[in-house]
Amino acid sequence: NYSGKTVKLGTNLDFSSDKSYANPNRTDFSQYGYKGPLKQALTSETGFSPIGELSTTGTRYFYGTFDGDNNAICSMYINIDTDESVCAGLFSTCYGVVRNLGLVNTNITVYGLITAVGGITGRGYNNIYNCYVTGNINATGNSWMPVGGLCGVMQEEANIENCYNLANVN
């Protein structure tokens, strides 16, 4: 869960660029749910799997600090179609800190029973500082669906500071 640890993004990451992969055709990521060449898996079908457990009743979430170091993650693609309740974004549910990060040309589409969807996190119990999101964020379903550019639903103990959203949110 990375509690007490910091993960730092050392450079811009673009899922659509071969330069962002050591080997874009690598195929040994099935343990993480990816099939076929990695770049193709991350940019088509279901795309990127949010960090943490998708379930709204799960326990495997991110508790650390994710520092973008003023870099951006570009062309993150997430496409989820389920009859379950899910949280989705870069992080499904986050209890840690996310700071100094841009999400550029983000494309998230989620269909679920109950969905919480945002660029940074679907459900936030965390603090988000100095972040921004551009692109498209869409959610549809049969029930309550909090959707936002940065965070789908932010719990009252959480905080967002010096952030902005330019993503289309539907």
C-alpha cells in the first residue's frame, strides 16, 4: 500500500509513445491483467488498470505519496464496463498524497452500477496538491455516480489545493 513511502515520477510519461516504454511490445504482464503487447494493452480495450482495487468495498488502496515532480502522464486510457460498483482514475481510491502532477489528454470511460470517477482518483481520502487534468472523463450507470475532473468523490477529511481541471466531464 506504499504507506510511508514516496513514489516520484522522474520524467513525462506518454502511454501513446514508444519512447515511454523500455519495450512497447513486451507481453509478460498477464499477472497484472494485461494481454498482448504492453503498449497496445494500455491504449486499447480496457486500457490502464487504476492503481489499487477497483471495488468500492475493497482494502487494497494507495496510502503513500505520489510526487509527479512537475511531470505529466499523457494519454492515459481507461475503459471499464461492469455491473459492479467501482472507483476509477489514476488511483481507484487514494488515502495518500498526490502532488505536482499533470494528467494530459486523459480518456476515462466507466460504466458501472455505482461509479466514482476522476482523473487523479475515483474516491479520495487524500490530499491533492498542484495537479491538473485535461481530456475526457465519462461515467454512466444505474445509480449514484459522482464524477469530477480531479476526483469523483472527495471525503470530508481530504483536501485539494492549487489544482485545476480542463477535462470534459460527463
